[in-house]
Amino acid sequence: MSAGMRSLALLVVLFFFRAAASAETVTIAAASDLVFCLERINTAFLRAHPGAKLKLSFGSSGNFFAQIKHGAPFDVFLSADVAYPRQLADGGAAVSETLTRYAIGRIVVWTARTDLDLSGVSALAQPGIKRLAIANPAHAPYGRAAREALQHAKIWEDVQPRLVLGENISQTAQFVQTGNADAGIVALSLVLSSKLKNVGRYVEIPESMHAPLEQAAVLTTHGRENPLARAYLTFLGTADARAIFDEFGFRLPN
């Protein structure tokens, strides 16, 4: 075999090796309210797919939407707002038939302090709360829900000067946990986690105070040819995954 043929054969082998390797990896962009929940779900998924690798990035759904829209190499997008994956599908950046609503999220008022009134959203206007943490409403669905709840309680204007904005809902919870905020409006799924359930106190915010947090997942066009990515999306709808979602306060959409 000539040197040129040997080089061509090597390139072919390397191409198929890389294709096989990438097929065993799923890159996932996930909303930050899922940071603890997905630890459990991914452990269960890997038991059924022991050779797989899951590469996760957590952040705000709006930021991931913009990244995927501009070609970021994620295979699966788990959004805290169904509108983002739907727009990606409409624009050709995601596979429309794979769009699946997997949960309705909930928000809570949460504080690590013991001296604060925690009767509900209206109590967030009390003078003792100097810093109130919410996720940035500009790109975080949980932040928009928090703003709607504060507006519903007619205290949005009062608390605005005291707001501390988290880049995502996980960072917002960190502000409260570390004392950098006196209280916050965060995801129920975070305060129910084993890492935070014994920290402070929380009160659930009635769903009537904000638009539903319909959360959805979708396969991106980047992940279209990745069978493991499709398997991961399918797994999110299994009884095993559903039981974990339930533990973290997520319920199924109607």
C-alpha cells in the first residue's frame, strides 16, 4: 500500500473512531433549577447506559437559548420555559417533534434567617429585608415568575431598590444561603434538595400569582444524529425519572 493510501486509511479510521466516541456522549444544556434533580436522574440513566458520558452545563434558559440559536454544540436543551425550545424548533435549531413538556416548576419565598416574617410574598416588603434575591427576569424564567408574584402582591416598586439579581436561579439561591441576601424567591426544586432542605425556611408561592413555569426539553439539530441523545430524552419520560422529578416538587403539565 502506498504512503498516500495508508494516510487515507488512517484518516478514515480516525473519522469513524471520533464519530463512535461522540455518539457515546451527550452534551446537555439545563436550566439551573435542575442542578440537584439531574444529579439523581443522570445517575439512573447511566445505570442503563454504562458506557455513556453526560456533559452538563447549567445556566439560565434565556442564555442557553441564545447560545444554541447561534450554533452552540449542545445535543439536548432542558429549559425552564417551553417558549425557548419552541422558538428553537420554529427556527430550525431544534427538532420540533422531540419537544416535550417534562415539568411544571414552583417558586418559594426562602430565607436562612430566623427573625424574619415569612408569611408570604407581601412580607418581602418588610424593612428587615435589605437585600432580596431573585433571578434576572431578562433571561431567567424563574426571575420572571418572581417579578410577576411581586407585582401581583403590589410590592414590586417597593422592593426594586433592594433587589439582588442572580444570573440564574441557582446563583440566586446561593445569595440567600450565604447571607448575601436576607431572603429570596427561588425554585422549590432547590430547597427540596438534600443540600438545602435543612437550610432556613420557605413558603410556597401560590401558582395564581404568576404564569405557569412550563418546562420543556428538546433535541437540538446538533444532536439529531446522536442516538444516545434521543435515548436521554426518552428516559426523561420514564417512571424512574418521573419519580425523581416528583421528589423535587415538579409535577407533570396537564
